[in-house]
Amino acid sequence: MQQKLNIKKGDTVKVISGDAKGQEGRVLSVDRKKLRAIVEGINVVSKHEKPNANNQEGGIVKKEAPIYLSKLMLVDGDGNATRIRRGKDKDGKSIRISVKTGQEIK
């Protein structure tokens, strides 16, 4: 069984350490096995690509590289970076709650 992650696709996150410290972006994908996420506009690297059917000319392409989940912190509705607490809603479903504000994170 894999552990439950606090960050999932579509969340807004803030980078708390490293070269991109302080930047915010939207999570495009999460790799549960490697505990890494790809965040829009963060950790952009240059890759050399050969010409192919999609990219006729090839060349140098800029794209986002994965960043480790421990360097990311979820941003709540008020725009504050916060830790996550788990709770239950009225139907008994598990929900994420902001530790700073106590509000549910959608």
C-alpha cells in the first residue's frame, strides 16, 4: 500500500527550498513511487531533442523537471503556504484541512 500524499494534481504549491524558493505554481503531475511532482513553470530545464514526427526541427526545448515533494508546500484558499491535517466530512469521506486556517482544501 502506498502512503497518502498531501499534494495532488491541480493543487497550487509553493517551493520552500532550493533554487526556486518562494515561487508558486500548479501541479501538473505527481509520481507516487518516486515522491516527485512536476510543477508548472518551476525547475525548468533545457533538453536537446532529435527531430521527430511531433517536432520536425528538433533542437533545444525547455520543459519542467520533477521536484521532490518535501520541497513543496500546499497553498490554501487565502494564498498562505500551510501544512495539511486529515479530517472527515459529514458523509464520512476523508478531506484535507489547512492547519493555519482550519478551512477545507478542495
